[in-house]
Amino acid sequence: MIIQRSLCLNQYADDSQIYISTTVDEATLAVQRFTACVTAISDWMSASRLKLNPTKTEVLWLGSSYQLSQISITDIPLQSTTIRVAESARDLGVVIDSKLSLSAHVAGLCRSDFYHLRQLRPVLRSLTHEVPRTLVQAFISSRLDYCNSLLYGLPQVQSVQNAAARLLTGTRRGDHISPVFRQLHWLPVQRRVDFKLACFVYSSLSGQTLPYLADDIHLVSENARRRLRSSTDRSYAVPRTHNTFGDRSFAAAGPCLWNSLPVNLSDEDISYNILRHELKTCWF
């Protein structure tokens, strides 16, 4: 493909993302490669009697605060228009910001969920016992679970779940929330994130996920580096990281979480349904 000759590509339905990794010193060269790639795509589309709309393109620099402060490129010429570099962009329902803090996504998620809770509060007394829980599951829990593995290692939206649980059970704000979660059979948000990540690791080990995830999971015994005394035959290597980006990556967070599970759960021969059941039982 035209894009894969010079850049990397991710696609989902009609949504396409082109990305490239570069140093600060080579940022200008990266922009040139990007514009040349888009021009080549436009030429190919023109030959097929199609037209590319560059105004719908969003460009985003991703990196640490220090790296971003050294990049002075804020406008990128693209065919007959100029694209302004954005601070954030929505990708499949998740707001990605330039520092990968996901602060805009978390703020929007809390704002939306609290709005739905306020709308549900006046009508709950008129509903039967099971309907309020179904509504909260549809409007609140589903939003907390969507792409929540991206929130690993970040401040969570626990206050939203607490408010939803108190609304369903009539619990006062001063009462402890853990017994309420057990009553509702809800995992706290952080445990829900861990649960999703553990399921991703299991899928990677069993060959049920994409290669770019499965290739990040390796046994310590498969690595050339020296084994630790605390590692077992089924321990998975956790790569060294130098910043929060690396700590939150699947390559580091996945093996670290999987190694912390009880031995009977970290066995890759365990069935998926049993793993899900035992994780919930273990974390309640």
C-alpha cells in the first residue's frame, strides 16, 4: 500500500490513522514524509475519480512535555490548505491528548456520566427494583468499561461509580462504599481496569489477539537477560521503562499484572470463563 511504504497505518471501518515515530531533531523530515504520503494518496484517488478532503484531517504531536516544548511546528501545509496541529483528537470515542494523559477523556467521561445520573435520579422511585440497575448498567457502567484498559496507571473515575452505587442503594455519602459494591457485585474501577488488562494478556498468550499485542509478551526464560531468583518458570518479562509512558504500555503493564496473579490464575492453560470468574472472586 502507498501508506505502508513510508508510514504506519491503523484502520477501523472508515477511520484511518497514519503515524510515524521521530526524534525532535527530525520532526521537519517527518512532516515532509507525511505530506508526501498524503499527496500520493490524493493522486491515487484522483486516478480513481475520487477526491480527498484534507480539511477533515487532524494532526497531533504525541510526547512528553519537554519533547513537545521543543517542537515549533504548529501548522502543516497539506495540498491546498493548512492543517493546524491540535492539542487533542477523538479516536474511536476516546479523546487522545498530546501528552497522553487522557485528562480530557476522563473529564468528558465524568461530565457525561454525572449528567445521566442527574437525569435518572428523579425517576428511580417510579421504577421497579431491577429497572434502575439496568439503566445504570446501560448509561454508566458501559461507559466506565469502554476502552478502560487505557486508564491503567492513571487517576480513575471512581467518584462516578460511587455516585451510581449510592443512587441505586440509597446509601448515604458518609457510609463506606465497599460493602455496597459487594452487594451490587461490582468491581471498583481500578479492578475493572486490571480485569480488562488481564483478559488482554490471556488472549495474547492463547493466540486470540492481534500480533502487535501478542509479540509483547515473553517468558523470562526466553530472554537473554539474567533471571531473577523470584521468577518462576511461568514468569513473563517486564521490560525496563524510563517514564510513565513506558510504565503504562501493554508490554510493561501486562506482564507485570499477570505475574502478580495467583499461580492457579496465571496458568495459560486455564479456560477463559474460569479466569474471568476467579478474577472477580479473588478481587471481591
